[in-house]
Amino acid sequence: MELSYWEHKSWFSDIDYTVVGSGIVGLSCALHIKKIFPDARVLVLEKGILPQGASTKNAGFACFGSISEILDDLRSHSEDEVMGLVEQRYRGILLLREILGDTALGYQKGGGHELFLYEDKQLYGECLEALGYINKLMNPVFGQNAFERLPNTFGFNKIVNQYITNPNEGSIDTGNMMLSLLGKVHEMGVLVLNSVSVTNYECISDGVKVYTDGFDFKSGKLLIATNGFASGILGNLVKPARAQVLITEPVKDLHIRGTFHLEHGYYYFRSVGNRILLGGGRNLDFKAEETTEFGQTGIVQDRLEYLLEEVILPGKEFQIAHRWSGIMGVGPQKKPVIKQLEDHVYCGVRMGGMGIAIGSIVGKELAEIAQ
């Protein structure tokens, strides 16, 4: 692709910051750079027509981690690390709400409920036994008990007849969130270009030479916010993790409201008006779902439909309206990677499936280290 003089001068000259990825992290980063340096020229490059990874494809959970997830994390992290992770998610949601406002987010605080299938009675017992300990551990974050037991008021089938609920959790409208973020960065004078893939970069004395699939240009600094697609840069620190999701057509007389988790958080569902959105299942075949390729697999889709028929909507008629997938970034630790890679090059990646909760705060911290 040949750039004209006009194109080069107006779009790619005197760029102070180039952000790769227009998801939650990338747009939040660009927003905070402009707040710190209002006169800086900030360019965001996105390889997709829309944000390509997970930011427009997620389930819209404003969550901090179910009790079984927290118990799992305590097996590989210290108490302070786990409390820090939950606190970061809590502060991240507060920051996102502060930036965009609850109306633009479509934010609803309906609580987050963990369900336990009959075959998971042992796990339920372990969570119940740890309830007091976890509440004490999390009290400094929430200023109250994080979890409580509630009865199965929504009539789910084949589950232990109590949920363990975090009343602080909620849901958002993912599409409105991203449209609002894009509107904010446009107002601040950030240029966002879609369908541009960054293929490589080269550090030079006074900045970075950025190579794309169509042209190259110079930028003062390069900030990588591509999450699950960052494995080519960071290796095993970040691995892609595909999440498969579906949503039903409107279900007659649907009374389910809130957000729900099953099986250590590997399955999750929520109400969207009179529809049920359900996703997860990568634990059925971790290797197959460790991919940057979008798509569905029979083993996962069959399990999702089973959960709809037998657990979530027993005895109700439903039809699937849409199926899709998103690419998350995970790794050996839950903590995101926010660091300088080389002179003038930085990254903020590995959201661990918590992009809504921590994306805005990771973007802010990425902007701050790249000053």
C-alpha cells in the first residue's frame, strides 16, 4: 500500500504514541495518555473491523471471581496475591463505571451466583466450609462479607439447592461499553484505524519503526494491548484461550435475573432481557481451545446445549439465536503483564478472562509506565 503525501502527513507523521489493539485495555490506555498529555498525537491500530479479541465478544460480566475460583487461586497464589487480584478487579470495575457512567455501560448490580451440580457436592462442601475464611480474607476489599448462601429461587435443575452469591457483582452491556469508550477517545482527539495489522517493529534511537501489513511509519512509543494475541511477543507468559458463547432467542416467561457461574467458573451464564447468554467449556479440551482461531467445536457446543436443556431452562422451549467465540489471554499466573519490553516499547496483556473487571485499570497503568 502506497501512502500519499497527504495520508502520511495527516495520519502517520509526528506520532507520539501508537497503541496496538482497540479493546478495553488499548482504548483505556489511549484515553489516559491524552489525559496526561493532552497535546500528544495518539494512534490506535486494530487488525479487525471491530476489536478483534474479546472486548466485543465477552459475556458482559462485572465479576471478581466466584468462591471456588478464589479457592483454586489460593492453591497457586499467596493470600496477599489473591486479595490483590480481587481488589484490582473491584477497583477496575469502579474505574470503568467512573469513566463511562452506569447508564452508558448498561450496568446492573444483580449479584453473581455460583451454582453447584449434584456431582459437584464435594466442591460445594469445600466452599461452604471455607465461607467464613474467604469472607474474612476479602473483607478489606469489599468492607462486608463477599459471599453468602441463597436458595435456588430461579428453579435451576440438577444443582445443590443453594447458591453461593457475591452480592457486589453485576453485568454490563458489552456493545454499549465499547461504543462509549470509542466515543470518549474520539472526543479526546485519538485516531483509531481498523483493519491494520502490526506485523513487526524495530527500536531506533528516537522511537520505534512500526511495520504493518500495508505500510510502515515511525512512532515515539509503541504500546501493545493485544491480550490473547500477544503470545508471539511474550511466549509462555501469555497463551490464547478461546471462549465459546451462545445466546438464545427470547424465552417466554423467563424470570431468571443476574449472573451465574458453574464448575470453577469454566461455565457462565446470565440473563440479557428475556434471553439467556451462556459460555465456557474450554476445560473440556484445553489444548484445542489454546488457539487464536475463532470458531466452535462440537464437544463444547453439545455441553452448552445440555446445560441449557437440563440445568438452566428445564422444561422450557428455547432456540439458539447466535453463536460466537472470543480470544482471551491467560498464563501461569492470574496477574496481568504490564511492563516495558524494550526501549520505547511496552505491553499490557494477560487479562486472565477478567478483561471487563481489570481492562480499564491495566490500560491506565500501561499509560503511566509509558510516560
